[in-house]
Amino acid sequence: MPVIPLRESNLKIFDPHMRSRTQSGDDLKNLHYFGTTEVVTTAHGGQGFERAEDLLEYFDLLTGEESRRLQKCGLIPHVAVGVVPDARPRRAHYEIWKALPEILQRPIVVAIGEVGVWEDNDEQWDLFERQVRIGLKLDSMPMIVTPPKELKITLTYKMMKRLEKWGYPPSRILINYCDERLLENVIQSGFYAGYPVGAASNDPRDAGPFIAEIIDRVGGAEQILLTAALRSGGGDVLGIPKTIVALREVGVEDTSIENMVYANAGRLFGLSGT
């Protein structure tokens, strides 16, 4: 499948979810070369945080040094800050709940994230609800929800129901890593749906026809966000450009494509300039 730098077709890409610290500078520069102009880099787990101070230092790193690195690679950086289950510090972490509201109000931070419930137990639901309550106090700040690999469907539906019960507007929430089992139902429930494309997720050649079918069934592309989902051991800097080619080959209009690769992210994160 041919891939042409998107500057030649006047389409820009806004990737709404990446873990940029897992990527080399060369990969990030290639991402920019093939049309990505803006990204949201998210806090995530796997860091082995021992203390609350370690996690807060990580948030400072994302909003400072890491954002500057993204800029040097030609990307406009935005940041999401949140605590997923495996990022929860092993020791007492009450300091996080005192500091998090202030961190979320930094100009570069556009969302709470990543957050999610990966095991159906009280401890993880409490962690999730704490951050939902903070978001509600911040005028229902945009939120990036990452479901688990195991029990993905069950826990995604449970999280959506809890969010609705707590009064969080679905139009302010991105449900990450949607697949063919979830995409349509997430959209019909009013949420934004993140659909990862690339060699390590959904093959662009298959994604094109599938997304075209979903657009026909739900009546538009206003809630679908394509993402390369760059992370440790996964993601493809060419995932979105290849998918754009596939979408055009099956007749999806550029207006719908532009929504999925750029405009929808700007609307979700409240970036009027975008």
C-alpha cells in the first residue's frame, strides 16, 4: 500500500493517544514527516512507582522535558495525566489526590488519562472513581479511559455504565483501544471511540472497509478517533497514513477522514485552534 507524506494532500493528523516516552526521537520525527502535527501523550503504568513522589515527578517529566522533546521532533504536544492500576504507588499515596487537580490545570494538560479498571475489585473501582470525581469538579474535563486486555468487553461496559451513573458526559470521554466488538456500541452510547491502526493492532487494509461500514451504520464519523497507539512493543508510525489510503480506496469522503484523524480530537479536547 503506497504511503505519501500527507502534506501533499493537505490532511493533517492529530493522534489522540500515545505513550511517547516509549518511542525514540527518530520514530517521533518520522511520525511528524508522515503528517502528524499534534499528539496527546499519556501517563501510563509499568514504571514501578514506589512512592507518591515518584509518580508526581513522572507527571512533571511529561508536562516538561517530554513535551519539549516532542516539540523538537516537530510535534505540538498535549498531555494527559492520570493513574492506571499498575501506576499506583506501592506506598501511601494521599499526596497524589492533593496535587492532581493542580497538575490537571496546567496549560499543556488537556485530559485525565490514562485511567481504567483492569480487575473487577473495589480497590480499582475506588482508584477510578477518585479520578472521575476530580474530573467532574474540573467541569467534566476530557478523560482517556483504557480498558484491560482481559475481560475487555465486560469491564468496558461496566466503566461506561458507572460513568453515566456518576454523571460524566460521554461526549467528554475517549474509550481507548476499541475493537470490532466494541466500536459501534461505544459510539452509540455517546462516547468517543479510539481505534488503533497499524502493524501491531488493526491492519489498515482491513480497517478501511470495516470503518467505512461502521460510518454507514452509525450515520457519520464524528465520534471515531484513529490512533497509531504508539507504546512499548506496539504501534506503527505509518498506521494512520496507511489507513487514510485504505479509507480513500473504499470511497470514504475526505470530510469524514479529516474528522477521524484530526478534527474530532480537537473537539474532544476543547482545542478551538485545532
